[in-house]
Amino acid sequence: MLMRVCRVLSCQQTEYEISGRCCSMCPPGEFRVHDYCTEFTTTSCVPCVEGTYNEKYNGVRNCAHCSLCSGLKVKLECTLTSDSVCEPQDGFFCLDWSSKSCGAAQKHSSCEGGQYISQRGTASTDTECSDCSTGTFSDGTGMSCQPHTQCEAENLQLIEAGTSSADARCGEQRQNVSGIVIGVLVPVVLIVGAAAGSNSAARLTKNQQHHHERHHLGQWPYNSAAAIQQQSTSPCGTHTAVHPAAMHPAATPTNKFRHQIRKQKT
């Protein structure tokens, strides 16, 4: 009885089996062009063309195309033995990591007014935002919220109260207009009043002095109807004298004395 023994073909890691034979694979960066190996020939390999690559030992007929990194940033250029390595652009994070390269990315989220950046975005994670607490504000671009300005503490007047997204607006203190007017008018009134009082006192004093002088010098108010003629008899004849009451207000003491002397002589 005859028995057929089957031999199991065992190829090396850098070989492939075809038609009961072990053929050599093409090295990285190359690919197989013609037929498989034969009993008398080995596998024929040529280098990959530009824009393609093969990173392992292979028996394929074509090299793989290099990744283009569309919308991404090229971290490592493609070579004959390795594909391009892509990564997100600045301000983006990767949505699809395949091996060590990024396949697609998305822009980092922006925090809104009233929020602060609690965690900045990275190439792998999105931005994280948190709300500001009461009494603070942020426009969404900072890593923390800032307290509202206290206008009174800076001796300023509050014009507009702060919100979660904007600071309080302050301005110069507005002075009370009525207070300013009163502050200006009161001194003026006091000065004018003092001047008027001084003038009145001066006029009163002057009038009193004038009255005293007139009384002392015998000047009486002129009254044309009160003129009285006095006749006296003397050796020289009749003499008519005018009473001092009939003298004109402009009469002077000298005229009065002359009249008295003339009267005595007669």
C-alpha cells in the first residue's frame, strides 16, 4: 500500500506563496511590475512614482497614493516608504485620527460674551467655556472674568451699569447746577448789599451834617410869602429891613451879619 506524503510549504515573512512556490516580496518603496516569480525568475520590482508610497514588503502591482492633507497642515511630507502625516491647523482640532495622522478637523468653538475660556482647545480637543459669576464680565476671549469697575471708589459717576459681557461705564462727577448758581449769586448779593448799605450810611451821615450846619448858621428855608418888611424911624429917616425869614436859601452868614450891623447904625 502506497502512501503520499504532502509537504506543507512555509514561506518567509518577506515572501509570498504563489502556485506552490515562495516568491520574494518587493521591499518598501517599490512594487511588483511583471508576473509573479517562476521557477527560474524572481519577482521583478520597481520604485514607486512620485506622489505614491509603499511602506511594507509587498507583492502588489501598485503603490498607494499619498494623503493630500486637505484643510489640514502637513506635519511630515510623503516619501516612497511613508505616507504624509497631517495635523489640524492652528485654531482647529482633529475629528478623525487614523494611526498618527489626522483625517479631518474642525475649528475651535468661540466663547460668547459673559463666558470665559476655562480650557483652551488643543489639536485633539475643543475649547471649553464657563459662565462668569455675578459682578464680573468677559467678552469671551479671556481665560477669566474681570470684576466690574466701582465708579464711586474712583470718585467717578456711574453712567452705565456693567453686564456679564461688558464693564461698567464711568464719567466725571456732574456738579449741581443750582448749587453752582447759588454759590456764585450769594457772594455777589452780599457784596452788592454791603455796598448799598455803605452808600446809604454815607448819605445819611452827610445829610445829618448838612442839616446841622444849616441850623447852626441860621439858614432857613426860603418862603416868598413870609417876607416881612420892618420899618424903623431914625433921625436919618425911615428904614425898611427885611426879616431873615425872607432871605433866599442861598443867603450866607456874612450877608446876615451885614444886615444886623446896618440895622444897629440906623
